[in-house]
Amino acid sequence: MEEFKVTPWEVSGRVDYDKLIRQFGTTKIDGALRERMVRLCGGDEPHHMLKRDFFFSHRDLNLVLDDYEKGKGFFLYTGRGPSKAMHIGHLVPLIFTKWLQDVFKTNLYIEVTDDEKFLNKREYEWAEIQKNADDNILDIAAVGFDPERTFIFKDSVYVRNVYPLLMKTARKITGSTAKAVFGFDDSTNIGMQFYPAYQVIPTFFEKKRCLIPCAIDQDPFWRIQRDVAETLGYYKTSAIHSRFLPPLQGITGKMSSSGGQETAILLNDDEKMVKNKISKYAFSGGQATVEEHRKLGGNPDVDVPYQWLNILFEPDDSKLKKIHDDYRSGKLLTGELKAILIECINAFLKEHREKRKKAEKLVERYTRNGKLATEMWERTYE
Ligand code: TYM
């Protein structure tokens, strides 16, 4: 069996998600829990990422839903480590988070970790990271969160409001815990060893349960949070984890900003670039020749264009099923499947760019003067 590795900063190999659940000690989302979510959606269809088991694992999601049903409510928290350009994989948790916010009408906190990026990526200067962070915030805002119930903040800017709580939290996390959970060693800079305390802090923003939608690579942070939360007078956090949107080259690892231009679709790729990348690099589950493909059919399970349609770009179940069946039977050719994906991505990116333009006017409400943002700037955490 091929080995795989999943940490918040590195994912490699073909991830065995069942094994990962056991390694991380999380819980699989089973049929009963999924049905409970569907029921609570008020008759609406659940998001296709939930329906199709892309969000597949959780911690204490049932407790969050209990609190919701009791009328106590809960809040959402997610985040982003800013880089030059976001890729479509980064939108996955954000799109799902927006769906959760729309359904459950909750507050949402989005942490932009300029500090983490600076500490972890030696090639970046501080000023460049600030530019990237501000640019990424526009892409985040374009997802369309409720501007009165959403607070987006950069760590370095909001730190004053949380410093005492950050200290209280950091004091509870020993070096050996950080080493064991994150694999830090003596060459890891001490900033990085401290940083996890800050990623824990937003789970304490309200005295309610916190639900964190993210890919499963972020889970080690929640393990630390769950060790210290109750001793600080807060709830252990809940989380709902996704698998990874794979890179263009095949279904191992994850799409990542550092994987190189030809492994990811960036949010600012133009139509020609999208067409070029998909045609040239997208790993195909099709056969080597048209004749063979017609005879033997393709394999959607390893086909990156099919997987991307499944995860992100084709929410319509019946359309997706037809693509799946036609590809399997050999009726749909690799080139034709890629053409479907190229059209979907270009339509998606066009809409994203329009939303991003409109979001320029909204950014201040998310970061400064919307209802929740105003409250957050008036509040300090001790
Ligand atoms: P970052 O910027 O590496 O990733 C942002 C979010 O995107 C998810 N993600 C992916 N999801 C699906 N497919 C992929 N290929 C893929 N690549 C990344 C990540 O799991 C993450 O949810 N330390 C964090 C920032 C952070 C955060 C948080 C994230 C701070 N607080 C709370 C989630 C929740 C980071 O650098 O994320």
C-alpha cells in the first residue's frame, strides 16, 4: 500500500481517508447524521458536497445540531493562509461554509493567517504577504457571505483584541504537545511553534459551540483546541472535514499553491489558460486510443475532470450520472469530457470575477463596519 502523509502544511500520496479517520480520531459522517442535516435544512436539498460524501468526517457535529435544535445556536469559523493567488480548491470549504451560513443563519468568523504564512514561507517578505492577504480577502468576500453576520480579519491586525486570551491559550500548550501533533523539530522556528495557539482563538469568539468547515488537513489544530478549551471555560470545538480537491496530475495529494502553475486552476486564470491546462495536464481515466475507449470505456474514479465535476462543478445529480455512465461505457470520449469541464470552469470563474468586482464595495463591511465586524472591534477577549 502506497504511503500517504497529511499535515496542515503538506499532503502527499494517495490518501486513504478511512485510515486517516482512524489516525486522526475523527468520526465518519454516516447516513443517519447526513439525514439529520437534510431534515434540519428545512426541506432544502443538502449541498452536493455533503450528499456526495465529499464532506465525509466530523467531530461532534451531532452536538452542534443538538444546540441548534434547542435554540441555543452555534457559530461558524474557517480560515485561509494567504498566498499569491487562490486556487479553486481553496473555495471548496468557503462555498460549503456559505451554504451552512445560509441554512443555519449563523455568525461566521474567517481568520486570514498572514502570520502563519510569513513564518512558514521564508521566501515571502512581510509586505508581499499583506498584499496577498488583502487580495485573497476579495476572493473570500466574493463567495457572498452575509455581510452583517461575517467578520473577516487578518491575524496581525486583530491581535490587540485577543492578546490576553492568546497568552492564556499558549501557556497551556507545551512544546512536546506541539511537536507530537505537528511534527515540529528543533529546526522549526519558534514563531511557528507558537502560531497554533492563534488558530485556536476564534473557536472562543462566542460562548456557544463552534463548527469549523475545512479540509481534513487542518484537524491537528482542533485536537489541540479540544485539549485546552474546557480548562479555559469554552466548548470543545466541532468540525466538519472535506477530502481534498485533487491536483490536475492525478488523484494523489491535494491541489496546492506551491505545487506549480500546471497543477492547479487559479482564480485569476483566463479562459485560454484554463483550456490549455485542462487539455494538456488533466489526468484522464480514458483509454489510449478512441477505438479502445469506445470498446473498454473510461474510469471516472481516477479521472480528474470527472472528479472535479463531481466535487465542485456539476451540482445536478442527473447530469453528473449521465456523464459518469457515458464515460464508463465509452460513449463519451476523454476530449469531450474535458470540454465539458473547461466550459463549466470558465463559466464559474467568469461569475467569480464579477462577484469579486462587486465585493470590492463589501470588504469594509466584512472587515470593519458591518454589524458583526463592528461588534468584534469593540470587543476584547481575556
Ligand atoms: P489554507 O490557506 O492552506 O487553506 C484554506 C482552506 O482550504 C482548504 N484546502 C483545500 N480544500 C480542498 N481541496 C484542496 N486541495 C485544498 N487545499 C486547501 C484547507 O483545508 C483550508 O480549510 N492554517 C489555515 C488557515 C486557517 C484555517 C482556519 C483554515 C486558519 N484558521 C480555520 C480552516 C479553518 C491555512 O493555511 O489554510
